[in-house]
Amino acid sequence: MSTVTENDLKRLEDLIIASREENRQKFTSLEAGQGDLKERLTVIETRLSSLEGGQSDLKERLSVIEARFDEWRPSISKIPDLAVQSGLGGFPKEELHQEAEKVGELKNWKQVGLVFVTAVVSSIFSGTIGGVIGWLIRGPRA
């Protein structure tokens, strides 16, 4: 075996110190990277929580819309005219025509009622306004 010289030991010691310093720098950079990853993780967690909150808002809004649709379902089902024209609905066309006639009769009665109410209101106002205009024309001395 060869004898170890003082220069060889000094080189070995410098090599060990250099590798230790290199490892220390790598560990500090890893720790810094770990901190960065923690920050990113917190950002992702906050975004996820906001998405979950938005999802719960959407679920609430959907339930409100479904409730409204359930309220409107009877009214919507009374409109078979479109189904007759397009042949949709799963009902025979004869039944849909009968239902359409019933809805049409209901619409006619609504129109008749509206005309009657309008006539009554207009006759009341025309009598009152006519009386006031007549009084103004006659003048207060009569």
C-alpha cells in the first residue's frame, strides 16, 4: 500500500467539505421549493373551497328553478297546440284536438269576461265623466 500524504488528506478534507456545502445548498433550495409548494397548495385549497361554495349556490338555484317548474307544470301541460302541430306528446292527435278545443273555449270565456269587465268600468267612468263635463258646460249658475 502506498502511504497517504498530507496533501492527499487535505484534498480529501476539501472534497468532503465541498460536498457537504453542496448538499446544504441543495437542502435549502428544497426547503424553499417546499415553501413555494405550500403556498400553491393553500391557493388551490382556497379555490377549491370557493368552487364548492359556488356549487352549493348552483344547487340551491337549481332547486328553486325545479320548484318553479313543478308549479308551472299544470299550466304547461294545458298547452297541447304545439304538440298537435308537431305530433309530439305521446297522445293520439284526436285527444290533443279535444284538449285544444277545451283550452280554446277557456280562452274565449276569459276574453268574454274581460270584455264585460271593460264595458262595466268604461260605462261607470263615462257616466261620471259625462256628468262632470255636463256640469261644467251648464255652469255653476244653473
